[in-house]
Amino acid sequence: MAPPGFGGPMGPPGMPGAMGPAGGVGETRSPVQVAIMSAICGFYGLWWFYFKLMPELRAYLGKTEEYNPTKEAILGVVTCGILYIINLGKAAKMIKEAQMRAGRANPQDKSNIIWICLAINVLIGIPAFLAVPYILQDETNKIWNPQQP
């Protein structure tokens, strides 16, 4: 039998988010700490994203296809960050889906904010892209703690 709150209906049948989470609850982390550590050491950002955030989201959503964080991180670096940026957008969509399953009211897809931060970074030179780890971790914490504002 599944633990309370896992695996059962979460809302009216046929509605988005009607099924409960497939996996357990991930770790709540300080978004400020994640952003600062990612800014100071880019390898921390890669490790946090590929080895912490993505496996937690995939487990929560019940994604069963093969996922190799080492391969994904290496490909992200080898492609000069292009694959990493694409995966950031995918993560934002996964976070929205997980928030719906967690019963969060009106979850937002933050992928557009990620693209805007990237554009500001590239076109103007302001390192707005450093806000991305903060945004992703803050939104992920809302999955693990749905009562968080």
C-alpha cells in the first residue's frame, strides 16, 4: 500500500493532476544557497541540476525511461551549454507538471523566464542567467511543500 498522499487520486477524475505522485518527496533546499553556489562554482550548478534536481523530479513524476546524469552533464558541457539550456526548459515544464500533481493551485511554467534570463545575459551582458537556479529550486520546493507561498 502506498504512503498517504502517494499514488491515489488528487483531484476530480479527468482533470490535470488527478493522479498522485509516483515517487517520494525530494529534498527542500535554499534557493539562495543553490544560486550562490552555482554562481561561485559552475560545477556545483551542473551537479545540482543533473544529479539532484532532475532525478528527484523524474522519480516524483514516475519517469521510467533511462536517465544517466553523468552522460547528460558531459553532453551539456560538450555542446557548449546548448543541451544544458534545453534541459533547463524541460525541467521547468516537469516542475509545472509535478506542482499540478502535488495539488498546487495555478502552477506556472517558468520556462519563458529562463529564456528571458538567457536573452538578457547574451544580448546585454547582465548575468541574469544566475537567477535560473534560484527560480528552479524555489519552484521545486513548492512541490515538496505545497503550502509554501
